[in-house]
Amino acid sequence: MLPVPNPKVLFKSMSDGAVLFSTDNEVYFGLNSVGARVWELLPPVCATFDELCTRLAAEYPEVSRHVIETDVKELLSDLSSHKLVAVRVEGQGDQSNATRIPAQAGKA
């Protein structure tokens, strides 16, 4: 399951990537153009890690699927450790799309 963008994070697209800013803990995080694309493909655009990687593989056919998966896992881990993404929590009554910020960041 893919994490979702933390609702307290601002995303600003730039010519060579993007910048994320957490209004909660005042963290700035720079993304290159591929990292910005990963951010744009997070839910609700893509629901699963496989779906996200498949979309990236179609957009970057010169890059092997293994490299894409490795790089996306590393990026998601970095975003999680800075609390820029939130873990989706399923099955919480009527709020099945509720999110929470992970207390302890770990590998994606």
C-alpha cells in the first residue's frame, strides 16, 4: 500500500523538479523531476506500489524496472522519515481514507 501525501505538506512544482514544505515541522525537501513525478503519482492517482512503478516504467522506458522500484522505495523511505507522507489507515468506520503520520519512520 502506498503512503499518501501528508496534508500538512505543500508541493511546489519547479522547472527542474519540486520543493516540498512541511507546515507542521518546517522541513524543506527538494525533489528532482522524477521524484516530483513520484509525488504526483501518489494516491489517489495510483493505489499500489506496482501501479506507480508501472506508470514510471512507461514514462521512462530506458530505465530498468528494478532500478525504478529500488529508487522509489528509497524515496518513499526518505519522505516517510521526514514525515512528508502518511500511512493510509483502512477500515476506520466511514473514514476508510483517513491518514496518520507514522510515529517511527521505517523503510518503505
